[in-house]
Amino acid sequence: MLIIVPPGTTARVQPTTLMQVSDIPAADPSAHRRPVREFRTEDLAREAGIPVRTLRFYRERRLLPPPRREGRIAWYTEDHLARLRIIADLLERGHTLGGIAELLAAWEDGRDVAELLGLEGAIAAPWSEETPVPLTREELDTAYAGQVDGPNLAEAMALGYVQATGDTLTHVSRRLLDASAALVAEGVPLAAVLAAARGVRASADALADLFVELVNKELLGSLEAQLSAGETTRLADRLGRLRPVARTVVDVEFALAMDRRVHTELGTVLTHLGQRPAAED
């Protein structure tokens, strides 16, 4: 029971029927304290699933805080184990050790690593939403009207469209597979399709460079070196909103470019067909 005592008065506590208040033992602050679990170097490496040499390398790179030393023995705690698991997770995400060191330093400086990882996710999230297609060499050859010879297959693999795992081939994109097969079905040789694809790849890379340069210069370049609380999340949201904008710009500009090019080539095509546009009145 909670007894509220007005200022200047004395509370009188009646004896309890089960035990006297004086019989209740004083609370031991360490009674519910979790015992500290410590590891030697070999034990920590085994718990983390890494070689001892990797653990020592992380320590040399200052990715781990110094252990407690007892003579020549280094003792690590569960905090070190948690840190190793964070490092493993960041490596799985594709971070370099240098980038991990910066994130851990930000964490130790009080910045929200969850926000930093959210920004990293917004930047590094895949733009492509393609469905890979596993198939045999025979199925790929059938899709391309029997034109998958050695040189064409080598070129498709060099471009990254086709990947080989044992006897199984995988085309990285159902949509590109269907589109390129449709061109071949219309009479465009597969070799010409692959040559055009290489040009499209170069143009797409140039567009990506322009967009990244724009974002770096106009959005990221003016930011403070240390973002305040919440700014990282807002930046991640802005980058997410810009993704469909970039797609729209590319789609519209390509359509407009095709309109311009088709009108330019129309006379040449009609002349080639032995026809001329009707004279305007």
C-alpha cells in the first residue's frame, strides 16, 4: 500500500498480520543484477563465428573497444560480442570496414545508427525490380530462334544479361528477355540486338551519372557534416521521393527523343520505300 504523508506529520504503520516490517530483509542491490559474462579471445571468436585472427584484426582497426586485461589475458564482455554481430550484419549489407568504422564512431558520438542505416537503405535500395529467369541452353536458344551461338552467348554474359551456374543459365530480367526475344522474332538478328544493348547500357550509365551528380551537388553537397536529429530520416525520405521523379524524366525524355528522331527519319524512310510525302498546298 502506498501511504502519502502530509508535510510535518508522522506516519504510523500498523503491524502486518503476516510479518513485522522489521522482519523484511533489506533489498540487496545486486540480488537481481545479471552476472557479467566474460570471454577470452578464443571464446569470443567462437561465439561470434569468426577466426581469432579476424577478431584481432578488428581490434587493431579499433572496431572493438579495448578489452579488460588481467595480466596477459584479455577479457571481453557481451558488449564486444554484440559489436561483432553488428559488424557482421553491416558487412552483409555491403559496407566496407572503413564505412563500418564511421558508423560505429557516429554511434559512440551519440548519433542514431538506425537513422544512418535508414539513409544507407534509401541510397542503396535496388532501383531495378527484375525477375530472374532460370533456363537451359536449349531453352535460351529456342527463345532467340536458334541464334544463341558461342559468340552471342559470350556477349550476353559479358553484358551481365545471362549468368551461368553449372549447367543452368539465368537471364537476369524477364522483361529484357521478352523484349529482346520479341526483337529477334521480328527479324532483328540477336547479334544486332546485343550490339544495341551495349549502346543502351552506355547511355543508361550516362543518365545515372547525371542524376547522381545532380543529387550530390544540389542536395548532399550543402548538408552539414554532422546531421542533426531527424535530418537523416528526412533526407532518406527525400531521396525516396526522387526515385519516381527520375524514372518519369527518363521515360518522358526518351519518348520525346523518339518523336524527334522519327520525324527526322521519316523522309528518309519514305524515300527508301519509293514514296514521297504529299506536297503541302
